[in-house]
Amino acid sequence: MAGGAVPAAGALLCALLWAAAAAGVGPGGSPAPGSFGRVYRGAVNISAERVYAFAYSSEPGQVDAVRVYVNSSSENLQYPVLFVVRQQKGVLSWQVPLIFRGLYQRTYNYQEVSRTLCPSEPTPETGPSDQIIFVDVSSMAPFNIAYELLVTRLKNFQLETNKAFNFTASPSQPQYFLYKFPQDVDSVTIKVVSDAVYPCSVVSVQDIVCPVYDLDHNVEFNGVYQSMTKQAAITVQRKDFPGEQFFVVFVIKPEDYACGGSVPSSIHGNVNRTWNLQRTKNLQVTIVPSIKKSVYVQAMFFSFLSFLSFYLGSVVVAFVHYIRVQRKASAGGLSPEDGSGIMTSSHPITASTPEGSSYGAIDESSSSGGRQLSSPERGVPAGSDTDSSVEEESDFDTMPEIESDKNVIRTKVFLYLSDLSRKDRRIVSKKYKIYFWNIITIAVFYALPVIQLVITYQTVVNVTGNQDICYYNFLCAHPLGVLSAFNNILSNVGHVLLGFLFLLIVLRRDILHRRAMEMKDVYTLDYGIPKHFGLFYAMGIALMMEGVLSACYHVCPNYSNFQFDTSFMYMIAGLCMLKLYQTRHPDINASAYSAYASFAVVICLAVLGVVFGKNDVWFWVIFSLIHVLASLALSTQIYYMGRFKIDLGIFRRAAMVLYTDCIQQCSRPMYMDRMVLLIVGNLVNWSFAIFGLVYRPRDFASYILGIFICNLLLYLAFYIIMKLRSSEKLLPIPLFCIIATAVVWAAALYFFFQTLSSWEETPAESREKNRPCILLGFFDDHDVWHFLSAAALFFSFLVLLTLDDDLDAVRRDKIPVF
């Protein structure tokens, strides 16, 4: 009985309305019955109102939506026409002209408005249910104002899965539609595309709650939303909607500034009021199911197994090496392992490099000067300060202090490793261990506030629903828990795993080296590159922290936290250059404190560049000047082996050197190879400075990183060329690592330049670059960059670790410095 009471009551009310209309009631108070699809024209004033009633029936389980179109020719903003729509559970009202406000007090007025009414909830009744809508039209004007009214029922209000739907919207005519989750779908992605960039629009996903916020000034009050130019994508999950359904709302903004646009071209001068600006946009929406949980599992297995295979490969290489060592040791031809894991001969070995082959060699015939500190014939350790000259002491008064003076040693035309490895090994080793402990301290103090900040960012995104805060690739952003783009975080696991593996490899070499030292192996003390592992440990920690901070950045990538992703990249590039220089200059390399202080200055400049580097010419002038002066100062230090004092008198001394060596008498540089490297390096750095000053790239952080990488590659190429020029060998392992590094870096850079988002632009413009996943349906191009760059950095580290393994059986007074 109760179930049939509602339809009966609705029918009775409809009958009463028709009776009232027949009696002439309608204007002035009593409702007049209305028909869907019919245009009603009339006029209202302060003493004359009109009320329309529209009745309709809904089928069981069906959601019916009604759209109201109104129009008024009046331009009188003092007396607008007011429309109030009363429903069973809500009231919706607006005025005509409808006013939107923009920047700088500009207003946009529209005389034609259409709104979709909040649909009634589906009823579980077996029979149809009757619904009634009242539309009140009124005005406070003392004169008549004409209006038009049209009420229609929407046929395509509910969106279907995997089916595209096209429609049109404008600022005064927003649209929204209903979507219900299918039974077997837990997550969907709402994809919206448009052929036109402007007008700027907003896509919002809101729960089934009335009223629906579908105007520019209130669309951000509820749900999840994005600004949009040509495309947008929002991923939503069933668990976030208790009713397992939601509204997709489309709002056209009155201005385009939120999407990177300017004031509409139809507005000229200081006009602050615009009427009926044409801002219609054609949109297409498609809702597709997101990936299933099994894809998450596959992606995680792929990520971990891919990099754990490097561990397996390292174990295999170490095992094969161990077997070879044991076989050769059992044959009696080799001594135990040295600190690098490479076998050395157990009998005296002559130099494997030709005499005079050295850094800065000009005259091959004068190369004997590089060997005057230690002599293989007399067996004096290379680190000793004993005068080992072949001349008899009776010929002249020998002064060992002169030979031990670093300024005398470093002025020799031909330098050998024994000249630059005279300091106590234990003191130097402890000096380089400071790099390791300092970077751990830096990592802890840097990472903790970063993690706290990105957690706050993610919380703000989840609470406010504003997806313009973070610059994801929304077409391939897979949420997990509170994280919006878990795939971008997972892909950084390679940096952590390979960084830890590199630490294990370095630890193995360190342990073997210590064992050899304990055995008092003279070849460990006197032969090969000095084994200092502090910088290698620091490089491994830096690689791990790059993965951690890159993951933190990708929790919510944006303009404010991009330095999180690049800070340790600068440190990795800097540490690699320091390590390469330290290899043959162990006594004169930079201290950990000065190195990290320099990195801090670079990071400060990067932050200033992000803030001021967009349009401020003065910043680029100052930065370019600092860049050029720093390049000259560093070049001077390298050329003179740290003997050119940097103080206030440096410019006077530099001018004197230029005058005497280049103007007064133009002579060939004393250290030709070193000069060639520094000239090329300065040309590269000056080119970067000029490029920055002229073009002022917006991505300043990547610009600085490019400077670091180019300098590192230039120095590495020079080192390898000089190594080969000195008749040194490339063993199979470093040769393989060099080839792997080149191949993997080339592939990684290809994916790096596949720009998928850009915080240099507005969020809407950034989304134009979004693209679908390319790997396992889970990872995008940038994730592949993460994978490949981790492997490339790992191979690059191995190159530096193994590059000079061929010198383990060569005396240090035979190893040239370059």
C-alpha cells in the first residue's frame, strides 16, 4: 500500500496544477504546469512573478536528469532576472545576466544560461516514481523584463565504459554527467580531449551530492579537479565513492590565464566589462578501466628482478675471477690478490710504458727527469723522501730538502705518479674517508625535511583534490595507497639497489687491499694507482640518495621541489670528476670540506636560477660572469698543480704571466697536453655561459647539470685518450664497462628527452605533453629513463673503479700523470 502512495500523490498534484492553470492561476504566485521541450516566453517585474511546475516519471533504477535553459535580453545589472529551481531535496538559483569575474576587476556577463539540475536518486520501487520541479522567475525591476525558459530531459546523462561521448560547454553553460562503476572494475581513468587549446576548462570529479558545483567560482569546492587545454586525465577508485558512482563536471573558465593564456583578443584597452563573449569548447570524454592489481605485482617483480640480476652478474664475475686467481696461484706464477682484486707479478717488473710518455710531454728525450726521486734498481719506495739520484754525492752537495719540496717537484716538465703520491698513505686515506662520512651526514639532514615536505604535498593534494599542484604524467599515473603516481616512485628502486651493489664491490676491493697491506706486499705499496676508496664509497651513497630524492620529487613533482631531483646529480658528477683527478693526483686533490662547500654553492645558484632565471637579465649576467671566472680559476689551479695562489693578487699575477709568456716572448706552454685540455674545457664552459646569457633557458637546474656532465665527459675522454697515448691498456672488464656505459647512456638520454610534463608551464599546458604507458602498461618514458640512468651510472662508476687495473703491476715512478 505504501509503495503505491507516492505515484498516486504525484498524479493528484499534477491534476491540481492543471486545474489551477485552467482557472487562470500562474503569474503572480500559483504554479503553472510546464511541458518539457517547450519554450516559454514572458516578462516579470517587482509585482509580477511566474512559477512553472514540471512533472515527470522515472523508471525504477533509472537516473533522470533535467536541464534548464534561460535567456533574457536585459542588460540592466541593477535589476537582473532571478531564476530559482526547487526540487525535492534541493534548491538551485542563478541570475541573468550571469556575471563571472576575472583578473583586475574584469567582469564577463552572459544573458544565456543553461544548468543541469541535480538528478534524483534512483528508487528501488517496482513501479515508476513521479518527480516535480518548480521554476520561479522573478525580478525587482519596476518595469517588465522579458525572458525565455526551456526545460528538457537529458537522454545521454549516464556515461558508459570505453565509449566516447562528445558535447559542448561554455562558461554560462557547464555540463556534468553520471558514471557508475561496473561490477568488475575497481578503478577507472577519465580521459578528456579537445581539438582546441582555448578556452581554458576545468574537469572535476564529484561525489553524488547535491548541489553539484559546476560554475567557475565554486567548481573547486568539492571533489578532484584539473585545469585543461587539449587533454586531461583523472584516475579515480571505487573505494573513494561510497555509492560507487560519481559526477564528471566540465566547466569553461571565463579567462585563460589559469591555462597559460592571455586576455581574450576581443577585449581591447581598459574595458572591464564584456558581454556574451563566445567561449564555446567541444569536448570528448572517455572513461576506461585502469590497470588491475596483478599489473602492480608484475611491475614490482620486474623492477626488483631486473636490478637483482646485476647482483647475480657481479657474483658470477667475482667467482670466475677467484677461480682464475686460484689456478694461477697454484701454478706459482702469481702472488696473492692485491687491494684491487687484480693479480700482480711476484717478481720485479719493468715499466710497461715508454720512457718520457707523460702528461705534458714536449721533448721525449728529456723524460728522465720524471724518475729522479725513486729508482727501481735501488728498491727505494716511491713514497720515500730519500734522494735517489744516480750522481755521486762527491760531485756536488746534495740537498734532499729541495727534492721533497712540492713546489720543486710539481714544476718538473714530466710528472709521474710517484711525484704526487709522496704523502703518508694512511693520512691520505683518512682524508678521503671524510668524503664518505660527510655525504652520509649531508644525506640525512637533506633527506629528512625533503620527505616531510613531500608527504605534506601529497596530503594537500589528497585533501583538497587540486591535481594542478603536482605535474604528473596523468595518462600513466597509477595510484597506490596515498600515493598518486606509484610507478614514478617504484622506477627509482634501481638507483638504490645498484648504489648498494657498488658499495659492496668497493668494500670487496677495500678488504682485499687491506689483506695485501697486512701481508706487507711491496707491490701493493709501491706499484699501481694508490688505493683510496673514500670517494668510491661517497659515490655509492650519492647514487642511493639520488634514487631516494628522485622518488621524493616524484611524489609530487612541481616547480618548488625540482632541486630535490637534481641536488645529488650535481654531487655525483662532481665526485666523479674529483675521483678521476684523484687517481693520478692523490696528494693534491680537493679536501672533502672544500668540495662539499662548492657543491653547496652550486645548489644555491640552482635555487636562485629557478627563482630569478626566467626573465631577469641581471641574474644571467652575474651567473655567466661567475661561471667564466670560476673556470679560469680552476684552470689555473689545474695547470700549475695548485701552486698558483688564489687571493686578491691573482689578477695582477695572471696579467704578468700573460704579458711575459704571450706578449713579451711568445713561447710554447711548458705543459702542452694540460694546456690543450684546459683550452678545450674553457671553450666549452664559455660557450655554456654565452648560451645561457643569450637564450636564458627556463630549466635552469638542467642547464647546470648539463655543464657538469659535459665537463665530466670531456675530462673522461681526455683521460682515456692520454691513457692510450701512454701505451697503457684497457682490460676486458673496463672496456666492457665503457661500451656498456656509452650504449646505456645513449638509450637513457633518448627517453629523458621524451618530455611528458613540464613544471616550467602551467599544469594545463604540461598535460598536453602527457602520454600513455609504454612498458608493461605501468611505466612511462620517464620511468624507463630512471631504469636506464641507474644502470648507466652504475657502469660509469665501474669504469672509474676498474679503468687503471692494468697498472697494478707497474711502478709508480713509471706511471705518467695526466
